[in-house]
Amino acid sequence: MSLEISVRHRYRDFELDLQLSLAGNGITALFGPSGCGKSTLLRALAGTEPAQHGTIHFADQCWQDSQTRFLLPPQQRDIGMVFQDARLFPHLNVGENLRFAAPYTRGGVQLDADRLLHQLQLEPLLQQMPATLSGGQQQRVALARALLSRPRLLLMDEPLSALDQASRNLILSLIEQLQRNHSLPIIYVTHAVDEVLRLAEHMVRLQDGRVIAEGDPAILFGRSDSDPLLSDRALLRGQVSHHDMEYRMSAVACAPGQPPVWISGTEHAPGTAITLSIQARDIALSLHPLTGTSLQNQLPMEVVEINGHDSDRPRLILRFGQHRLPVSITRRALVQLELRSGMHVWALIKSVAVEHQ
């Protein structure tokens, strides 16, 4: 099951022009700044705003073929859609909004309705009208309604951008469970790095209506040829190897044979898979390990690339196992340490500077 997209859509001052072939599993993040074409692409996939030219195929269905003038109506596509705003029917209460999904039942994952309502904390709200709900509550209803229609593909257009942190965490946890338990493919539009960090296995970076990068977020983040949204941050994937219950810190093994990365404020059990995020400005360098310091992470790395030798802030790429980490330092530090490609250095990273999901 795959999603094949080749579309072109022109507005007066913007054009979406891209080709994508996406696997029909996992979570794909469409990532980029506002106005880059993320939502336009999602509307084309949903069929609510068909592309002017091109083709879209999902699994065994043709959704659009402009050459033959074929367009499958939105209600016949095996999709669920969650918008940035909940778009609930204002004249129906929560329970009635949820029951509205029944006539549109598709061939996808069938979830236990009672369990879903419990997970999204919707049972006390079933008799309430949408106008009485908070933004987070409305969005939870919208997600439940989309899932109860049994989609084979879920489209989510910045669903968390207007929510409080508690509602965000609740929905993020459910999305993770959907993937873990049911492998429901999701196309997830966002410009939030933390959502990509937590959810995405595959990322498509859009700029001005075109694909400028695509692949594993752990590889795309930190690349020297990436744009600033990606190049100033590294993603490291690993497993929790040890948990210090007294100090609520976890050691994450990211590179075989190398020291773990210690992170703070966690209670992850050993064996838990985890993704870490480290910004380039949060890494300092030393030629030797330090003593008498509060730094919990002193990691041996190799300098593999130096860019901007003559700039005020040269940029280095370090190798740590299979990972690449960008580092931003001053030109003075570069000269004083006499750094060059191939050197081995110690990366100094505060545990509190390591983001994790």
C-alpha cells in the first residue's frame, strides 16, 4: 500500500509542483514554514481542493487523474481528516457529532469506540454542544470522529497548533498508540520541530511549493546542506540503557561502544526507544575530558566537516557512531583549539539541553 503523488497547482502568486512516493505505513511529516504548500497538498489529497494537473493514487484506488478528468469524490476516499480547527457541527452535541461518522465507515482500522472515548476523555462531554467546549476538547472530538470512520489513511493539518500542552500531550500519545497498535498510516502537517521529533519516521520538507528534502528526520536534521530549519539541530535515536530513579535521569545508548547520553526529568524504562534532539549552539568542545564539572555528557566524537572557517561562527559536523551532530562555535574557539577535519574531540552537552520525546 503506497501513496503516489504527482501534482501541479497554481495560484496567482504561488505554485505547488511536486512528485512524491510515500510508503503506506508509519507517520510522514510534511514540514516547513507557513505558506510552503503543506495544507494545499493535504487538501489535494483529501479532494476538497483538487490539483489542477496531475495524478494521485493510494493503494488500489485512483483518486485523481487530470488527463482523463477523473476525480474520486472526497467521501469515497478511504481517508479521515483532522483540520487545524475542529469543524464540528455546531447544531449537534458531541455524541451526535461522533455518530455522524457511522455512514462513512471505510475499510480501515476498527477501533473500540468505548476505549477511544476513554482515551480521549470524552465520556463526560457526550451531551455537550461544541460551543461549550474548549479548543482542546473540540479537537479531541474531531480526532475521535475521524478515527471512528475507519480510515485507511489519516490526514492531519496542524491539529495541535492552537491547543494547550495537556491536550497536545493527550493527542500525541494517542497518535503514538495508533501507530504502535494498528499501523495506521498518517500524513501529518506541522511546522513544529517537537512534533516531528516525537512522531515522524519519514519527513518531507517543503519550501515554496516544492520538495527540498525527504527522508528519515534523524538524517535530514543536522545536514550541512540543509536549510536553517533543519541544519541547526541533530536528532539521535537510541534506547534507554539505565534509569536513575533517585535523580530522574536516564542514560540513552545512541552509538555502540560509546558512552550513553544522559537526559533529565524522565522515567523511561530500560529498553525504551527514544529520540533525542540537540541544538548546535548547545554543544561545547574540548580537546580533553573535564573533571570537576556539572556537565553530565562528555562524548568522544570526530570532526568530519568544518564550514565557514572565516566567518564569525564556523559550523562543524561531528560523528558519533552513525549520527552526525552540527556544532556552532566562534572563530576564536576554532583557532584556539586548532580544530581540523579528522580530529577527535570531546562534545560537552548539558543534560537539561537535550530535548527528548
